[in-house]
Amino acid sequence: MKSEIKLFSHLRYKLGKDILLVEVLDRMTVRDLKLRIKQLGGSKILNIPFRVAVNGNFVTDDFKIEEADEIALIPPVQGG
């Protein structure tokens, strides 16, 4: 299944889009998803740390993603 991954802040800027379509395999973990996203983003996002939120909550790398989950990638907040 392809899932829409919402992008915020630096990730949105570097990839030039608000949403990234990613093939999410059955019972894929957040760790697997992060690796896939880093492959897709390449050097553009290599040094940008981010956390993953599923259904509005931050989750650990071992969390298993379900088909209907809403997924967002959130880099650290910056001040100014």
C-alpha cells in the first residue's frame, strides 16, 4: 500500500513537497519506514534528524504501522 507521509519544516523545504508517497509494507516498523525515507530523500535529508508521529502521537522505532495510520515526519523545532 502507498501511504501519504506528511512533511514539516526542513524536510518539506528540502524535498520541495508537503507529502511524500511511500510504499508501506504489511506490518512495517517505523525503523523500516525511516530507512526507506532516507533512501528516497538521499543527500537532501541525510543530516536532518526527525521523529515520526502516527495518528498524532510520537512513536518508537519498533512501532508497527497499520494501513489506515496517519503518518507525519517532524524535525526538531527551531527558534529565532
